[in-house]
Amino acid sequence: MHISSQRCRFDIWVHPSHPSLINYNNSQIAPITTAGEMDTYSVDVVYQAISALFQGNNPKEQEKANKWLQEFQKSIYSWTIADELLHQKRDLHANYFAAQTMRNKIQNSFSELPPHTHESLRDSLITHIGQIDAQTDIVIVTQLSLAVADLALLMASWQEPINDLLKTLAPHPAAIWPLLEVLKVLPEEIDSRYLRLGANRREEVHKQLDASAECVLKFLCMCLQRDDLDQQRVWNAALRTYSAWMVIHVFPFSHICNNTLTQLAFRLLNQPETAGKLHDNATECVCALLSCMTTRHDSDNANDAPVEAQVFSAVCMLETPYHLSVAHEDTDKTINFCRIFTSLCDAFFYKMLSDQQTPHYSMKGLDLVLLCVGHFDYEVAEITFHLWYKLSEDLFQRYDDKLTAKFRPHIERLISALYRHSQMESDHEGLIEENNNFYDFRRKVSDLIKDVAFIVGSGACFKQMFMILQAPETTWESTEAALFVMLNVAKNILPDENDVIPKVVEAILTMSEQTHIAVRYTAILLIGELCDWIENHSESLEAVLNFLLYALQQKNGLAPAAAIALTSICTACRHKMVCHISGLVEIARSLDSFQINNDVAIGLLKGISLILTRLTREQLQSALREIVGFQLEPLAHLLESSTGSVQKGEREDPVYWIDRACAIIRHTNPDVPDNVEHPTVAILNDAWPLISQVMNKFQNDLRIMERTCRLIRYGIRMVRKQAMHLVEPLIKQMVVLYAVQHHSCFLYVGSILVDEFAKSSECITGLLEMLQAFIEPTFGLLQMENGLRNNPDTVDDFFRLASRYLDCCPLQLIQSSLITPIFQCALIACSLDHREANSSVMKFFINLLIWGRTTHSRHAECRPLVVDLANQHGGALVMNLIQASVFQLHSYMLADVAEVLNELKQVVTNEQMQPFLANALEALPKKNSGGYVTVTQQQLDEFSNTVLRADTTKAISQALKTFTRLFR
């Protein structure tokens, strides 16, 4: 190959009698094959559309042009027209559009091209790369580089792409920059989920890259020596490329640590005058080098110890430039050094944790990281958080006190730094606004402190902060930050602590109203976190409740904290709170007079409900009726006055009241024998007409229907079979509404009814009729275009419902005419890549096939019916499961597929299973559109034999994951 002065054009012609399907973003459209349609997509027409999109000022025309260009990109003719636009170089927008189109076509629609056109496409792309100059926009360079890289990965006949590109482009100074970009993105694209190279092709590509690694390294080093190039641009590009190749581990470790590129990266980092972009790329380079060390520590190669020490020493020498970056307030460079120091600790992580008498020299890395944690900007500290999570997790798993003690000083310094970072500005008024950056940072600090506190001990941490509170002339912001740290460890302090906590509680309860509002807010939250201690020191309960009730009634922002704390107290002290039930009922009555949002109010109702459970039957019925009434009465008024328009989240929203009632019903769970009438049955009976009205009036609103169904669900779960008289009217109403509205929440309520009542013989007929009534609208919805993808909740809830029938009344369902259409629907739905929906489909198959096992003693009449079903549809089931696993499902979903295959093996013989598998595997493509082998016959046989021999789901699951990687 060579760059010719004569233009190399790419042409493709598709014979009208052989129109291949176009695959674009996972959708298929028929190709354009008529001459008239070809005229529609001429270069000039496409250029006009590009001009209308990017340069027009009419929004409607721009939208029209955008849709037209999207359709054009799906057509077979976009290949040649994009190529021609790149040759013509009319303007920046046309060039960008053409480059992006070419990249997208290669990535998503490579199968459109006949194999004989691949070389023509390659030569044309290399010509475009060779014509890039210093003025070419970086976006266009990136798109063309990705196009060439993706082509090199997909095109099997291009056997030595790296060497060919080096020979063709390296001699031309202007082509060095784009060549470096191609070499950078090529290793990054190997694992692209769009290309789906497959394990075999990836292994071939890795061998190609291994073979070319030495040439690439020499080329990169040579680029640094050339003085006929733009030094900054080439250094940036060379360092980025070097980093990308290090990440895939093709360079020997000794070559990485001792070459011109690594030396350049460290030299640039040590020079304060290094430009920002170059500093960023040098940082990426050093981080990539350290990531190579991280993976190598698994093998713990002793021969590399001197080189590792050399790298560690080089990184430690960056402490001085770090301090300079801080002095110059160059936060971007400071962040880069922080990333390097954190990566250093990641690289030496298991060396630091080694059980040695003398600490490993890499422990100094933690000092560098803590240096960054101490930086005045909390965003720098946040970069290190993942390291501390990783350290705490590892120490917790090892459960080694001696090893944990080794890291205690570091965690003490960490917590002290987090305390300082958590302080608010001294001139801050009011509370921290939610969802701003500092609020989010404090939330992350809270999580981190809870994770690492065990290393220093929660009690010690609490005492450390208490000492700060006692210091003379402590500022309000220091006090608030200390309380903030304390509330994050309070739950882990032993409830019998009598030294510090009593003093803290007393100080909070007697806190002056002149104290800064933020201090009071955090102090109230701390009281809530000390709920277990308060439960163990009941003498303080009365004072705490009075304190919280007073705060709850304030209009200064303290009410939410008081409500949250009161909820915690109710949860922890439910036995001791029974005597305060009348006061709690008054709180429930006055809920809307408090300055709290509905979520906080619902939490408070949850806490009160937990105490209701401890009441006597008579007390419970009276208090529950009253508290539920506080929610249902406004709902009834809303129904009478509502015009149909709903203000979401406001008192005029039915969900506002339904969610409250739901929280009460859900968390009031008294222990009532089956032969005794449940104290809440009468309350549910009285509430049913209102609930029914809500379902009728707001049937168009999915959100309201989902919340109403949730209320019904918890109501039925509470009283169980004593809700029998509600079953018939509920089913009738749901069936009618579902036929019109298709809300899947009705299917979910149906599954609750089956679970509770299908074991009663008098209910089975009615429940099967409910299923039959649900099937027609469900299948009608799912059979629409993209019906499965657009309605995953319906798929989830429908097959959850079917599984409940199989759990509770299997014989009646399997004997019925409904089982075959449900099974056939499940066959189609098993390709849906929605986690919950697919899991429900697989659970349906499993629950069905279980009844075909010879070992099942219950409902033996089911076995021949299930065996017959498996014999008839087993082939289709295996076919669809294999196709779905290979082309649609995520790897984490394959365990469910494996369980279905394992259950099928228990129902049919291996002699039957073998042809099922053989047919499914035969239908898979053996070669990719690029011409390389996707799967060998040996690999097909190995997978088939593994599945047939496997006696556990885990073995089949592992085989499936290994096999599907061949196609991904």
C-alpha cells in the first residue's frame, strides 16, 4: 500500500436481486435498491441537507434535514457518498458528517459490504488519513482514525494492519499525527461492544498487536526525536498512544520502565512550566504504567522488584512538583499528581498489606495520598476515596487486628482531614442546600467514614470529635463538622457507653436557640443516630422526645431533622414508646402543620406504625383507624372536588395521601392467629369503596394506579385470607380497567391474589378466569411493533403472575388451554434484555419444568403434561435461549438461562437434548462479515458436550459465559 496522489475511491454496488439487510443501531430496514431512490441520495442533495442542518436558521427545516440525514445514513449508498464528500472537502460540517457516517457504517453496518469491497474501502480510508494536515479539525481526525481502527479489527484479510500503516504513513511528516491517533484508538476498540469481535478474533488481534509492539515502540520513540514536526502535538499524541498500548500489556515490563517515553513523562511532570494538556497526557502515561504493575503483582515476579522500586522512587520524587502546583494554585495539575499517588498505592496495594515484621517501603505511598487529602480543595481529596474503600474492605475481610493496627495512624489522619473538609464557610447562613456539590461531597464523606471507622474504632473516633467540641473558643463550623463526623459513627458505639455520650446528649438537649441553625440541625440528627443508646438509657427518653417535638414544630428548617430523628427513636424504642401512643397519634393528626416534605412525613408514619404493632387489639384498632382516617378523609374530599388535573407531589395529588396510607398499612404488622379476626379487616372493608373510586376516576394515570395497587397489595398481605370478600369485586374491576389501560400493576396485584387465595379450592376457578381475561390484552400489547421492548414491566408482571399459578395451583394451569400460548409468548420474550423482565420469563420456565421432574412427589399428574410440552417445544426453547444468550442478553443474565437448560435436562433425556442443542448451535454464524472465524467446530462440540454432561446449573452457566464471549 502507498499514498497516491491520485484519489483512491471506494465504490459499492448492490444487485437489486440480492438486497442485504442493513443493520443500524440494532434495527433492520430494507435496503434502497431502485434507481429513483439512488437519485434521492446524490452528493449534492446530501450536501444541501447538511447545509440546512448546520447553517439554516429555520428550526422546522433543521429538524426535517436531521431526520432525512439519519435515514440517509441507514442507506447502502451512504458508503460511497460519504467517501465522495471526504474527497471533495467542501466545508467543515460536510467533512465531519462524512467522517462520522463512515465510522458509524463500519461500526454498525459492516455486514452490508461484499468481501471484495473491503480492500477498496481500506485504501480509500488510508488516503483520507494521508490527506489530513495541521488545519484538519480534531473531531474529523478522531472519526477517521476510529474508522480505520475498526476496519482493521473487522477485516480478517488485512493481516498486518499495524505494519502496513507504519510503512504507508510513517515516511510522511504530515501523516505522523493522524497515524498516532489511529494507533491510539486501535487497542481501545478491541473490546467495543458495538464491534462484537468475539473471543477468537480478539485473541488474533492481540497476537497481531504483540507482534507489532516492538515496531510501535520504536516508532513512538522516533517521533520524539524528529524536529520537523509540531513538538507539542506529537508529544501529546505519542504519550496518549503509548498509554493505550501499555493498558493492553503488550510491552515487556522492563521496556516500559526504561524507555524514552516513560522518561519524557516523568520529566514533564517534574517541570512546573509543562503545559496543561501535556501534563494530563504525561499523567495518563504514568497511571497506565502503574496499572501494569497492579496486574503484575498477582504473579509477584521477584525479578521485577528492582524495577518496581525504581518506579516507586520516581513517583515519590513528584512530591516537590506537587507542592509547587499547590503553591501556584494550579488545581488541574494538583489533581493529576493526586491521581498518580493514588494509582501508586493501587499498584503496591498487596505489598502494603503483606504480613511482614518491617512495613513495606510502599507504605510511604499512603503518606503521599494523605498529603493530597489535606489539600484545601475537597475535590482533590475525593479522588482518593476509592483507595480508602478498597483498603477498608480488604482489612475487614482479613479480620487481622495486627494488620489493621498498622493502618490506624493513616485512617486517623484521614478522618481528621475529612473533618476539616466537611466544615462549612464561617459566613454561611442557614443550612446546606441539597444537591449542590458540597452537599454531595459530605454525603460521600459520610459513607467513607462509616466504612473506615472500624479501623480506628467508632468509640475512639467519637471521643476524638468530642475533644474538639470541648476545646475553648471552638467556632460554630468546627462544632458542626465534629457533630457531623460523630453522627456517622454513632450507630456503632456500644449502647452501654456511659462516659462521653451522656455529656453529648445533655449538651444537645440544652443547646441554646442562638446556636447556629446548622449546628442544631446536625445535633438533632445525631440524637436520632444515638437511638440504640437511648433505648438502653430509657431515663433520657422523655427529655429526648420533648426536645424533638419542640424542634418538629419549628418553622426554621429544623423540622425535617427532628422528624428523621423521631422516626429512628420510634424504630429502636418501640416497646418503650407504647405509653406515648396518644402523643404520636396527635403528631400524625398534625403532620401537615409541620415544615417537612411528604417523604419525611411518610418516614415518621412508618415509625409510628411500628409502635402500633405493639398495642393491644382494642388499642390498635382504634389508633390505626384514626391514623389511616387522617389520610383517607382528605383523599375522599379530593375525589369529590377534583377536576381530574393532578398537581404532582402536592396535597391535591392522590398519591400524596395514598403513599401515607400505604406506609401505615405496610409497617403495622400485629401477630394475629388465623382463627381470630384481624383488627384491620374492618378498616380495609370501609376503605374499599374509596379505593375503588380512585381506581375508576384516575384510571388513565399510571403513577396513581401503581400507588393504589401497592396499597391494595399491603392491605391484602396484612389480613391475608380474611380479605376473601374483596377478591371478587377487585378482580372484576381490575379486569375491566386492564383491558382498557394495560397498566401492568394490575397483573402484579393479580399475582398477590393468586399467592394468597389459590390454595383455596373455591377461588381457583375465578383466579384462572382472571388470568384468561388478562391474556388477550397482554398478548395484544406485546405483539405490537417493539411491544416487548416498550413494555418490560408488563412482561415482568405477567410472567410473575404465571409463575405464581405454577407455584400455587400448577395442575389446574398446566391442564388448561392457557399454558401453550403462555409458553409460546415466553419463547419470544426470552430474548428481552431487560433484567427484571427476563428474570421473570426464565423463572416461569423453571417453575414449569420443575413439575416435569421424576423426583417431584407433589402433583404427580403434572409430570406427563410437562414432559409432553417439553418434547413439543424443547427444540424451540433451546434455540431461543441460545440465540438470546449469544446476541441479546447481558452476561449477568446467563445464570437464569443456565438454570432453565438444567431444568429442561431433568425433563427430557440426553438423547432428546442433544439434537435440540445441535440445531441451535447449527443456526449460529460460524464466520463474521469481516471474514474471520467466529466459532470453530471444536468449540461448538466442547460447549455441547459440557452442557450435556453438566450436573449443576453453575457448570452450564460457566460454559454459557465462555461460549457467548466468542460472539461478543
